[in-house]
Amino acid sequence: MSTQPLNEKDALEQRLNTETAKINWHELQKHYAAGNVLAVAETADLIKVAVAFHQDDTTKVQAWLADKTLFEINDEQALDWYESKTEHWAVVIPPFVLVQKST
């Protein structure tokens, strides 16, 4: 049985998946303060969003921003996550940290 090589997108998805980790909101404070944290809706695929960022796919990113699949975190939400010590899945796509509330 031969294994077919991964295409570039599949390889990127696989790599980003291994770079994704759970992190407490407290540990994201300095990135949030710098304006570098964006949230991904719980119904969306964090890795697919990360791939679009990595590939600079502005069309997809703008569409997700428009429909709130991807959104900026306001201070009230950040404070709630801080106080409740909310854990998130996170992946870094410099300069951004993409986070998704862990379920």
C-alpha cells in the first residue's frame, strides 16, 4: 500500500493542527493588549481560519469578519474571560494569535 504525499494545503493544515494548544486567557493578556488577538466563532474551524491567514486570503478573512465568524474581542468580553479563567484553543499566525473558546 503506497501513501500519497500530502498536498501543500493539507501539509499546512497538519502542521498548524500540531501547533494548536489550549491556553488560559490570562496567558493571552499581553497579546490582547497589543491588539493581536482575534477570536474565531465556536462553530467555525480554527485551523481553516488559520490557513486562510497564513495564505493571506483576504477575501475569506473579510467575509468571516463581516459575518462574525472571526471577530475582535472587546474589553468586556476580555474581562469576562479573564475573570472566569476561560480556556481557549489558540494558534499563532504572526502577528496574530487566533483563539477559539474551548468547549
